[in-house]
Amino acid sequence: MDDAQYLLDAHQIGQCLLKYPVALDSRDFDLLESLFTPDARIEIPAAGVFDPAGYRAASEAGLGRLDATQHFVGQPLLHIEGDRAWARSYLLAQHAVNALAPNGTLRVGAWYDGGLRRIDGKWLISARTGNAVWWEGNPAVLGLEGVPNAFPRHAGHDRPPWL
């Protein structure tokens, strides 16, 4: 792959991955579902494993219980091979429920690992796994009572296999 094609692919992949938090925070569930391949596998450990339609439904229900969210996602680390790519993006997610004030927020530090495929010239997410690392605030905001502030580390999962 030449440098210009790599930069173009990296930009297009980055735009796809940045649309994900925009879709969540703006509650644009059509946009959210459009970011995935039809056969995508989405795994969010606290929520489950989904196909795109199931993830849309779970996101609508889960986000519907919150008054506000804001997901900050960093620039992805990418590995691109032709029409396939792998990405890791670090994130900080803020969640708020007004009814729980003055303790109505929960912040989560995590990363997303996943695969992407170029289909008809468009990069789409084909696999996405959330890896929560820590949280701060009221776990009741997300119904996470009883979980530790830092999640267990799993040997071999901290470094993407393609590095």
C-alpha cells in the first residue's frame, strides 16, 4: 500500500470511528446502525454481544434511561491490510442521570478494539469490543452496583495482536 492510500484509508476509518460517539451522544440510532457491516459482532461486556440491529435496540433502551452522555474517543491506532483494518481507540465516557443528583454521574475509562472492512468503497465496523478499565462516580447510573473501580486485567489483552 502506498503512503497516499494509507493516509486516505486511515482518514476514512477515523471518520467512521468518530461517528460512533456522535451517534451515541446525539441518539442518532440510524447513524449508529449504518456504521456496521450487516454481519458485525459488537461485544460490550456489561451489556452483551449483539448484531447491529440488536446493538441499536440495546443502545436505544440503555441510553433512553440516561439524561446525558458524552463519549470522548481518541485517535485510533490502526493496522490496515487492503480492504481490512484493525483499530484500537481509547475513550472516556461520561453518563448522567438527573434523578440521582447530587451523585448522578459516572465516568468510564476504556478502549474499543475492533475490525473494519471496506465494502463498496466505504469503511464499516465489522467487529467491536469494549474493554472497560476503570470507573469513577455512581455505578447506579449504569446499573453497575457491586463492581470494583478497576476491572481485572487479562494477560495478553492489553496489547493489540497486530503490533
